[in-house]
Amino acid sequence: MTPENLLRPPLTTQKCTLGCETLDRCLGGGIPCNSLTELVAESGCGKTQLCLQLVLSAQLPLTHHGLSGSSLYIHTEFPFPFRRLQQLSYSFRSLYPQFFGNNDPCDHIFIKGVDTADQLLDIMPKIESILLHSRSRLPIRLIVIDSIAALFRSEFENTSLDLKRRSLLFFKISGKLKSLAKRFSLAVVVTNQVVDLIGASEGINGLRIGNLGCLYTSGRRVCPALGLAWANCVNSRLFLSIKEEAVGQENGLVDDGGGVYQCRRTRRTLHVVFAPHLPESSCEFVIKGEGVFGVET
Amino acid sequence: MEVGRLPISTSRRGKLLSAGYTTLASLCSASPSDLARDIEVSEGEAIEILKIASHTSRLDGSNGSLAAVNVGAQTAWDMLHEEEFSARITTSCLDLDNILGGGISPKEVTEIGGVPGIGKTQLGIQLAVNVQIPIHCGGLGGKAVYIDTEGSFMVERALQIAEACVEDISEYSARLRKDFQVDQVKMHPNNILENIFYFRTCSYTEQIALVNYLEKFITEHKEVKVVILDSVTFHFRQDFGDMALRTRLLGGMALKLMKLTKKFNLAVVLLNQVTTKHTEGSFQLTLALGDSWSHSCTNRVILYWNGNERCAYIDKSPSLKSASAPYSVTSRGIRNSASSCKRIKMM
């Protein structure tokens, strides 16, 4: 029994806040520890934004629903958005001056670039020893992998042998991550890309997984990359979608001369595709200079 | 009753039987101090009884196979009777119970598979809670072992389901009480959680070691009436270059689990994932772990999406006809599908 155990109510899994109450409410408190959460979205939806915000808010003390921990950010898409992280950390610091006085929150974010799936597996023992022997003020409590799909993009062909080799790697990676999550009570977040569904929707890619019959983003029907095998490897799956909407008609701003003057608005939504502890739900969000925020509807 | 044949005094025999020592095996595995406490005799007397018991069981063994057969054999008629009277574990969904012949059958291994997010874990948690429904409400009044290999067991969800179950039970006994006054012990959701023994395994070695240990664990916790393995698959899909080894390990594990069901009269529920099978250029969905594994379970239930509705299908069973039924996952747990607007059966 550690002091942390005594502080928190005994009957819920510890969660890490996303740094926004509205989003937290949608996810039952945030990203759960001892568990693997997947964030699926097309590019430009806000996966990385959400992850960057998460590595900052994980440093908040338990009283503020953080994990009071530092985090490890494994990025597979280059370059790492340092500028944006710094921008977010400034606004984060000014939001919580009481916790960060002179400390830069960026000091508690460890970043590592990885190119291939094998390389990711190779650094796992190193991650384990860092977790065991870390002397930093805050223990590592969060691992982000952004994105898992990029690791598998080039190396594998669409033959049944290669697909089999690929899914073996999925289970290996996920098994390793889950056992680290369990041992060190980490929250693990993995982002994933989407692929477009072309042709008959009845095929194996059109297979329904989770609460939503089909996933739509930017008006296209998509499904998460890496297929069914990977879907078996994660505990929860969240989907971010974008919808472009023409606004202004109701305000009478549209010029009747052919729609030259048109104002478009992007609506972003977070959906729970499946999660052992959450019902089907969704929440609209916006991305601002200061971070990602849920919108009450 | 094997214990009934022991050459000891009738009162002692009665005490033994009422303390739950019905077979020689159960008696021989007890320690003298436990036995002395259970049947309220001195430790010396307990040692004496144990000596007689072990002597008798050795005689049984040396008398050759005939005695063993006589003790072990059971007529099909008796078995039918036993089956009729043994309660099943309800799924809390009437339609699903109906196609399952009343619920998950004890003494059998049932495999349940489906795509991610279909509700396998939800059903697992529901069964771990429902096995504790007291006997006077038609349940088993048992405890549950939950083996989590994927990390999907969420305690707050178990609490939610337990709370709903307690509400249903108290509503049910309130209705019963109209007929006769019974002072029931109020069940509390926290007690339900206390009676779920949770194990988390992080590798297939751990998983096999745990299954091997279960026999000892359940001998010490005889109230366990269901073992849920969520999922049997995960670690076995990781790194098996040697498929023959995998098949052997899985087969051995299945045999161990089957032995548990017989020995302790409990239900084993294995959750499985689905995978795609490549046949003649087309892909087909099938439960994971291959063809040889599909022989390892007595019953096989497949969960699938039918449009917007979750359905369960009995794929294999020696006693049930193949059928399918809709169900839904609600905040209270597994329930009847909203579309089949029937009254939800209590318990």
C-alpha cells in the first residue's frame, strides 16, 4: 500500500486527465492506467495534439487528476513537433503556476524517435531499465507511441506470409507494452492512422468493430490501419473524426453570386469505439493555441 | 458416499459428511488441524480418522480396478438427474439464457468468441458477478476466478454491474417476501467484488503456471463456481515459431481446465478472439488458435454484429441446438436486446 493508494478512491482504475474536463467526462476520467488505449484518426485530426497535451497533464498532481509522473514519447513520424510542445508548455505553465514555479514541464518528457517495429522491440528492454532505475523527480507513468502505423508502413507486403509476420509483431509489441503497463501502472497511448475503404463495404475491411457501424471522417468511409489482428491488441479504441461544414448560410453571409464567399468550419469529434469501462459516447472538441478542448453540447 | 463406508463411529461419520467431507480424496487432502476444527474433535482423534481414511483409500487402490470403477461409475440416469438439478449461471439476458438452456452450464468448458468491442469482457464480468446470486434466488451462491491476460478487466465496470445485480436481487426477494417472511442477508456490491479472485498474467508461461496452480487454489476456495479466462488467446498469438509446441501447450491447458470442471463441479468460460482464415483466395472470419483448438471446448458460442444489434450464436454444443439470440450491453450489464421487447426476466 502506497500513499497514492490511500488517497484515491479504491474502486476505480487510476486515470490520467486529458487536461480538459469535458473530454475527461466523456472518457470516464481520462486515460486509464494498466491499459492500452488507441487513438485512431486521419492526419490533421489532432492525435498528436492530444498526445502532447497528455504528456503535460500527466505531470499534474493526483489531486488534479494527473499521474504526478513524467512520460516517454516515442515518435515514429519525423520531425517531432518541438515548437508546438513548447507553445503548449508555456500555456500549461501559466495555467498551473503553483506546480511549476521555475521548472519547465518539458524536463519531464523523454523523447525517442523510432523507425521500425523491430527497433521498437529492441528498445523495450532499455525502456524497462529506465522505468526501473529512473532517478528523476517524477517517475515515468505514461508512454505515448505516435504512431504505431508508421512503423509498419513500408516493410511488409500484402502476402499472407508477411501479414502473419506482421501480426506476430503486433502481439509481441502489445504484450510487452501491456506487461510494462501492469508492472509500473503506466497509462499507454498508441496512435493509429486510418485507411480508406474502397469498393464493397462487405469485405473483411468493412468488418464492424465496436460501437460505430462505420467510421466517417472528412466525408470518406475509413477503417483503422493494421486490421483485425491489431484491434485485438488494444484495450480501448478512440476515434477522432473531422467534418467540414459550410457555415454562414444561416447568417445570410453567402453571396448568391455562386458561393464565392463561403465560410467553412471544421467540426472535430471524439468517439469511443470500444472500451471495457465506457459506454458508446462521443464529444466534440476544438484545437486552439492553448491546447485541445472539449465542447459542451 | 465414500466416507459412509469408513469404519468409524456413526456420529463421526455424520460430522464428517456435514462438514463437507464426502469423498476419501477430500478427506485425505485435509490437514489434521483443519479436520479437528471442522468436525470439532481433538487433533489426536483427527489424526486417527485420517489414518483410517488413508488406509481405506490405499485398500481401494490395491483392490484393483474393479473397486475404482464401482466407486467412480455413475449411471446415465443419475447424471441426467444431477444435470436437471444443477443450477446454471445466468447471463442476465433471457434470450441468451434460453438458447443456452438456462445459462452457462457448470461442469463444462464454454468458449465465447467475437470481434473486439462485441462484449466478451462484459459477458465475462457479468458471469463473475452472476455466479454469486444466492441459491434462494436461483443462483449458485458461488465465487469467481477471473484470469485477465489482456488487462481489460476494469474494476469500476465490475462495480457497476455488481450494483445493478444487487438491485435486481433485492427487487426479486422483495417480491418473494410477499409469500413468506425471510430475513435475507443484504448483499453489498463490495462483497461481490471481494468474491471475484482476480489474476493478471503477462505471458503465456504465467498463464500456464496459473492454470496449473488453480487446482490447489480451488481446493482451498471450494466456493469457486466459475473460472473465466479473458482471453485464452492473447499470449498464444505472440511469438510461437513452433506451432506444434503451441498446440501441445494449449491442449494440455484445455485438459487441465476440463479436469477442474469435473472435479469441482464448476464452469470454465474461455474468451477467444477472432482472426481471418485464408481459404481459396478469400478471407473468412473464424475464432483464433486454429482447428485443433476447436475440439478443446465442450461448447462454443460466437458473438457477432447483426446490423446494429449484438447477437450470440451457438456454434458447437453436444446438448444444445444451434440457435442465435440478440443481446445488448447496457450500463447495468448484459441484458435483453431492446428490440426484442420482452419483459426482462428476473434472475
